[in-house]
Amino acid sequence: MRSIIVGGGVAGCAMATALHALPQSTASTIIERRLPDAPGGMGFLLMPNGLAALRELAPRTDWSDAGHWIEHASLRASDGQTLAEHLLEPALCVSRTRFLALLRDAALANGRTHFIHGSSVVHLETTSREHEASFRAHSIVLDNGCSLDGELFFGCDGARSQFRAMLFSKAELSDAAIHEIVSVADAPALARELGTTFRKYHDPRGGLAVGMLAEGDGRVVWFIQMDASRHHVVDTSGPALAAFADAMLDGWAADVVEAIATTDFATSHLWKTRDLPPLPALHRGNAALLGDAAHACLPFTSQGANSALVDAVLLARLLRDVRTAGGAPEAFAEYSRLRRPNHRRLFLEGRRLRAAFLAPAASSGPALPLVA
Ligand SMILES: Cc1cc2nc3c(=O)[nH]c(=O)nc-3n(C[C@H](O)[C@H](O)[C@H](O)COP(=O)(O)OP(=O)(O)OC[C@H]3O[C@@H](n4cnc5c(N)ncnc54)[C@H](O)[C@@H]3O)c2cc1C
């Protein structure tokens, strides 16, 4: 069976790796619009469900090489006063670039996967769009006019997925109510001080917080999370972001001041976070959606990358006994049936955590921004 995977991020590389385990999978082509050396993002937390999926995907890879273990969460007021402490099931804070490099190596390991970089998928050719039962995708068209045939299609092209739009034209992302400035600080002393603790500082009025985690080699991944209706970033140049952070976080705890001082804001990223209301299905015929394309969720859940890994593992399990491409739609339907309740739960949990974040500090203290 020949697979076409649209998007070479976490979901796409995980799906290609998962397909390796299937002898009937003869070749996988990943189409990725970014070039291999393009900046790869900052970092995220691999939670227990994501780590379990990784162990199944590539048991011989030591994923702990990609980051730093996090075992506690400390929720604090903006002046540094501790509000709540939580013991966490160990999670791994990874650099997205380093993690993706390991995942790409795993995807390429058996020689049956190849990448096409620098091309976007713009169209999906199908036999029938009107009759659901006979819907079959047979090729994709790239922005350079080339067309590629396949038997199985996986849409892994992220939150603003074009592939999703080709399957479900009415699906729409929500507006971005929360913006985040995500940065990496080169801060060995702060990284040592943080150790295995995820610290998050909160403005008591709500709608503004700073989170930080050590990611390894003296680096700290940190973010300023803000209510987009109250705090406006107009200029995303490095000096403007630095000035914005200085002004917004004046008088905050010493860790926050240190993170600002040790950050090159030219590499920071303004992330306008959006989620996707649950889709009617995660597949059509022989085309399935994974990762953010299927279920973009708010960052409060810390589940974006983790859910993408779980999707890939489940799809591969369901395809294990499918001998010919004709059996794939049934496996994809089962995947959709099993995963949709989880997506709905993450969507609702993300919304609940967003409401808690936007409100003034509750007497019960801030909510832990993680969903298992
Ligand atoms: C550059 C980048 C940096 C990020 N940085 C962070 C971060 O620091 N922290 C964090 O928590 N999350 C970050 N994310 C998001 C995070 O990776 C995802 O939420 C999560 O890992 C789910 O992965 P995904 O593979 O579904 O989506 P993504 O990781 O977004 O991957 C989707 C891939 O599809 C490609 N693509 C999109 N459209 C097309 C098309 N039409 N044709 C071909 N290819 C296409 C994109 O270039 C991208 O590589 C980042 C995403 C990207 C793309």
C-alpha cells in the first residue's frame, strides 16, 4: 500500500514511522512545505500518553535525549508567592527542533519513506465527492503542478490544514482569544533553579501569565500568555517584543526578569492560539486526519504533539490486519469512532482552562494547565 502524508511535522513523521511496522505498507511519501533548515519552533511537553506512544512507535530510540524531565508544577502569583504545588507524572520538555529530528530519523529508518520538501499540497483528486460511501482519494496535486498517486492519504498539515478543508469544507478554526509570545532563554542559572519544575506566574486580575521550563543544556523555554482583547502586540520585531515584555512584566518575580534579560527576542514567536470545534468525522473514505489538522486544541491542554502521536499509533494498530487498500476506509472509520470522544474532551477541557485563565484569580488558586 502506498501512502501519501501531507505535512512533515509531529503527526506526519509519527504516521510514517508507524507505517513501518506494517509489512503491507510499501512506500510513504511525506510532502512538507517547509525546507529542512527552516526554524523549527521552541518546545513542548511530552506527556505520559505521548511518551507511551513514542515507545510503541520507535522502541529503540532514547527519547529522553531530546529534552529534560519535568516532575513538578509550581503555580505562583506574579510577585513570586507560591499559590499551589503539584507533583506530576514525569513529562519530557523537548526542543521541537531536536525532537522532530529524532522523529524524522525514525521515519526514514527503513528506507521506505521519502520527503518532498518545499512543496505545498493544493488539491486532492477524488473519484466521488457527492456519494460518501464511494468517496476515494487517488492523488494529490502540489503547488508546482506535479501530481502524486497514492492508496492511503493522511492529512497531517497542522491547525490551518488545507487537507482538512478539502475533506470538510465547513470546518473552521475559532478566533484567537489567547496570544502567546514563546521564547527560549539561554539561561543556565535559571535552568538550574527551575530543575524539574514547571513554574507558572499569574497576574491576579487574570488574562496574563508567564510559564517556564528548563529544556536542557542551560536553555529555558518560556511563554507570555495573554488575553488578546486586553493586551495587544502590534510589532513582532525582536526589539519591540523585548520592550513589550519589559513593560508588561514590570515588577514581576526575579525568574521572569531573568528570562527577559537572557532572551534574544529576535527568535521569539507570537502564537495566536486557536482551537477547532469537533469535526463530524476524522476521515473520509481512504483519507484520514491526524494531529492538529484533526483536533487543534488550546495550549492549556499541552496535548497538541501528544495527541498527534497517539493518533498515529492507533491508526497503525487498526491498519495492522488490513491487507489491501480497499480495507482502509473501515479501519479509518473505526479510528474516527475511537478518537472523536477524546477530541471533544480536549476541546472542552481547553475551553474550561481558558475561562479559568481569563478570570481574576480564584480563591482556589490557578488551574493546572495540563490535561492527561
Ligand atoms: C514551525 C512550527 C513551530 C512550532 N512550535 C511550537 C512550539 O514551540 N510549541 C508548541 O507547543 N507547539 C509548536 N508548534 C505546534 C506543534 O508542533 C503542534 O501543535 C503539534 O506538534 C501537532 O503536530 P502536527 O504535526 O499536527 O502539526 P504541525 O507541527 O503544525 O505540523 C504541520 C506540518 O504541515 C506542514 N504543512 C502545512 N500545510 C501544508 C501543505 N498544504 N502542504 C505541505 N505541508 C504543509 C507545515 O509546514 C508543518 O510542518 C509548532 C508548529 C510549527 C509548524
